[in-house]
Amino acid sequence: MSRTRPVISTLAAFTLASPLLIALPQLLQAASFDCRTPGLAPDEAAICQNIDLNDMDVRMVTTFELLREVLPMGSRGALEASQIEWLEKRRACEANLDCLAAAYASRMAELRNGVGEVLSLIEGVPPIQKVN
């Protein structure tokens, strides 16, 4: 019986720790860039150091990638151009957390409008009024 208990304890410890081991590399990377890259810009470093901003980055880039895949070619180019403009605005925030959070909120509102437009094309209903 004493042999069984250490095996069970070791197995239980591994089972509990394995999700943390799997998640560790993901904690070192925001969705749109690698936090381990030397010489990150101030905005990127701030995003890597702040879990809320990192989560915003994950949501934003996931939504952006989804839209990029489903939009027709002309709209895709406009989406990519607006992303480049937005990245310049984000970069101008430097390490200002409030500015970065506002930039992400603004970009997500724009991307949600894009999702609404795609859904209206699919469903054949007029798009939802855009958020400014």
C-alpha cells in the first residue's frame, strides 16, 4: 500500500501541474508578437507586462484574423490598411496603459462593426449602425 500512495501522489501532482506547463509558453507571448523578442517597443513591453492588455491583444488579433479570412479581397485590403494605421496609433501610446486600453477598445469596436457587416452579408440583412 505504501508503494501505491507515492505513485498516486506523483500522478496527481503531474496532472495538476501539466496545464500550467502547457500554458507557460503562451504567457510569454501576446497574440500579435513574441514577448521574448529583445528590444520590444514600449507599447509591446507594456502589453507583455499587463495581463489585461495581453488579453485585449489576444481578442483583437483573433477577431482581426477571423475577419481577414472571411472578407472578400477588396475589403481585406482595407482591413489590413486600417490595422497598420491602428498599430501606429497604438505605438504612439508608448507605455501609457490607459492610452493602450483605449486604443484596444476603439479597435475592437471597429472590428465588431466588420463582423456585423459580414453577418449581414451572410444573413441578407442590413448592417448594424457603425459605432464611432
